[in-house]
Amino acid sequence: MNAVITVLGKDTVGILAKVSSECAKVDVNILEVTQSVLQGMFAMIMFVDISKCTVPFSQLVDSLTASGEQMGVKIHVMHEDIFNAMHKI
């Protein structure tokens, strides 16, 4: 099982490190990541493997959302099945 994590907000030091750390704490493996800083705005998309996650998906979502609020960015986590259903023609 996989998920997509997006992060958007004002660029600050350590955003990638904090999100990666939160994932590592619960055995979420980062498969792919892309990030950009556009005129001071940070944008990142992560594709992660949640098959070995040690907490329920809803708890992962809540944890990353709270971390984003602490950093002043918006973090959104979407299960791959929902992502695929939304983008299916």
C-alpha cells in the first residue's frame, strides 16, 4: 500500500527533514520525492510505502497534519487508492 504526501507553504529550514523523520518514526518508507522552492514558497510531493506503518493510517494523517501546523506549512496525506480513483479517466 502506498500514499501521496504533499507539503506546501513558506520555505523554512528543515521541512524535508521533519517530514522524513515523522515518516521514519512509524516505518513509512519514502519511495520518491520531489521538491521545489518557488519565490520563497516550498512545494514537495512524496510517494511513500505505508505497508509496514506501525500506526493506523488516520493517525499518520493526524500526526503529519499537526507537524505541518507546527512548521507553518500545509501537509496533506492521501491513500494511493483515493489518488488513483480521483485521477482515473
